[in-house]
Amino acid sequence: MSENAAATPTDSPEAVQAGLVSSAYQQALEVIAGVEPRVAEATRQELADQRASLKLIASENYASPAVLLTMGTWFSDKYAEGTVGHRFYAGCQNVDTVEALAAEHARELFGAEYAYAQPHSGIDANLVAFWSILAHRVEGPWLEKYGAKNVNELSEEDWESLRHELGNQRLLGMSLDAGGHLTHGFRPNISGKMFHQQQYGTDPQTGLLDYDAVRAKAKEFRPLVLVAGYSAYPRRVNFAKMREIADEVGATLMVDMAHFAGLVAGKVFTGDEDPVPHAHVVTTTTHKSLRGPRGGLVLAQEEYAPSVDRGCPMVLGGPLSHVMAAKAVALAEARQPSFAGYAQRIADNATSLADGFLSRGANLVTGGTDNHLVLLDVSSFGLTGRQAESALLDAGVVTNRNSVPADPNGAWYTSGIRLGTPALTTRGFGHDEFDQVAALIVDVLKSTTPGTTKAGGPSKASYRLEDGVADKTRAASAEMLDKHPLYPGLELV
Ligand code: DSN
């Protein structure tokens, strides 16, 4: 993906491949336009927009044409509830092939004992994980006590007691404003409703995880599930320590590695920083740093495999076979030796981005990064996250606003901007370009002033960006983006 099209001879394998991809999409868009031209037009425009902007959303990436094309097939039309070789529908032999391949690649790539490729998304993967932990730890022993093979064999009275027991378990996860995810026990999410939940945060001075504080909280709360993982914490986690804590309190350790799965796959995170050998259950999405299709995945240690396998019908319906096929393709790509280099560049580029901010006087939560993301505290610019996000978007820089720890502006306006390097690294941006990206962002934020409300008070949403700054930023970005084209050689007429 990072190859520069300008340097590619027309008969090279890359150019031939780009010609095939161009022709595939050209023809597909013509077929679509024959039915609903506005969808074809929006699809073309989306490519143009993505090509023309600096995509810094930490959870986004650009999947390869092979992955994207795999999603647009007749596998979409097939129902296949069940598991490989054990389906509730006839005619699933080809779905079996792609699901088994996705699971095999996932096991090999991550060194996992078991892989389940059916979850449609990250929240689905987490729901499968939660319910499989409940099934393994609570329902299983309960059935054994009553000598029942499954819940249908329980009396109404025992079933009622079991339902109460299942709904009476405790979960400890990282709080949203410290960088955790809303599926890790946040009250408005189902995870915060189905469990009694408590949250651990980060050290108020350093912004870093304090393992002693997590341990103390776990000892006091004694959760069934300890969740580690994050979506806005710019640092690595010691999963060996998290497992020690889980073991001390008899909890199951579940790690959500959705954001950093690519760094695990590329062996940037190894040893204590690799969650797979330490966690009982690991979940991920496949479309972030892993560069696959939009979907989820569960990895588990063998003892949890039978309950994970019951993801359907436990919380899932029919699997998205076309997406499982694309997961198999993406995971095969991630097993190529070149993926490790890509993953390392993601981390190196994040360091360069962070250094670019720090050298220009900006404040970063935790003072830097050692993963794929940076959390910029924009309050020193006199802005909310919402104002900063909007001004940057005007200038063609796509980010998302994000809470910082103990955020005075709450989760809607926020005081932070989250920036990630996976997408632009896919395009081939390197050290100097990420430094320049930091310079452009600081320039936009310094040129933005908060607006006022209708009543004349300070607004958290409106803002004014000095004239000319958006155009200047777009022009500087275009120079870099043109050097690193998205889908080099893909041309639509
Ligand atoms: N929406 C994803 C993110 O941006 O981190 C996680 O759900």
C-alpha cells in the first residue's frame, strides 16, 4: 500500500494488479449506477474524500483491495448459524471453508489456542466473551450441581435462580475517561447494565495505569471479570501484571485488543505486552490497526473454547460469511513478513507525531505515547475537543474529539483530540511527514478561537478559524498526500 505509483513501471506486478483493481471497481460501480446512481456517486465521492484528507482517526485504516473485494460477493446471501461442520442450515460447505481459514490464520498469527471468527463487530465480540465467561464460570457449575446437560433440563425454579445468579456478577474495567471503552462496563452500555460494574482509572498526576491501585480495587471488589484494553490510552499495558491481579482475586482476565491488534500481530507488543498468552479470553476488531474488514474476533484459551463457540445462538445470529472470508484474507496478509515492518512504523510514527506536538509546546495526556495513538489536550489552546475537531475538519484533518481523564467538559464537548497513525502509515507517511502533520495541527489550533453563545457567553461548540488557514493547511497536506496515494494506480473514469 505504501508503494509510490509514480515510480512503478506499467508492466510491473503492482501496476498489473492496480489495473485489475481499477477495472473491477469501474465495472462494479457501473452495475450499481444502473440501479441507484446516487449510491454509486457517493461511493466514488467517498474515495475522493478519503484520498484528499489526513485521516488520523486512531480506530480507522485502509483495508487492501483484496480485503474490500472479498466482502462484495455472494457469501453475503448465505445463512450459516452454527459452527464449522455443525450448521443449522444446509449447503454451508464453502462457508465452512472460509470460517475455518479465518480461525486458522487467527490462531497462527496470534499464537492462540482457539479463535472464533463470527462476531460482526467489536461490541459483538465483547458480548460473546462476556457471556461465554458467564457460561463457563457460572452456568456450567450450576448445571453440574443439578446434574443437567443444558438449561432446558432445569426446573422453572432452578432456572429462575440461575438467571438471577448470572445477572449478579461483577466486572472491573478501565473507565471511559481514562481511555477504556464503553463496552468495558460503562453504565449506558449493556456491559454496565448486565454486570455490577466498577472502573479503575489512571494516576491523576501521570495519567498512567497504576497496577497497585488496580490490584487494590480488584481485591476490594472481587470481580468475576477483569477487563484490560483501551481505545484512548496512549501507552502499553503489562498484561502479565493484569493476569497476576486476576489470579489473586479469582477473576477471568479478558483483554480487548481492538485498537492494538495490529501491533500484537506485527510483534511490536511481545512478552508481557502481548495479551494472548496472559488473558483467558481476548477480543478484537479486525478493521483497526489490523487492516482487515469491519468485524470482530474472539481468541480464547482452550478451557473457554466450548463456551465461546456458542456465540451463536448465545448472542449472535447468522454469521456474515462474506466478512469472515475477508477476515481470512486480511489475516493472511498480516501473516506476511512485511506486516511486522508496517506495525513497527505505526508505533515509530506515533512517537514522531507526539514529539512533533511536544516540541511545539502542546500538552499530551501521559506526556507522550508508546503505541499507535496520541491524546492531545487542547485546553491549553483555549478550545474544547469539539471546537478543535471541527476546525481541523475544516482544514482537511480528520480526527475525533475524546475525553481526557477527569474531563471538565464531559464526554460530548471533551477537552481532547485523539489521533492515531495506522491509516496514514498505510499510505506510506513516515517520520518527517508526521512531524509536519503535528506542525499543521498546532497551527490550525493556534489560529482557532472559541465563539460565543446567543446569550453572549463562551460557547463550547462554535469557533472561528482565521481566514486562509484552512486553505494553507489543505495545500500543505495535499503535497504529502500526493506523494503517498491511497490505492496507487486505482483509477476510475
Ligand atoms: N469506535 C471505536 C473507536 O473509535 O475507538 C471503538 O469502538
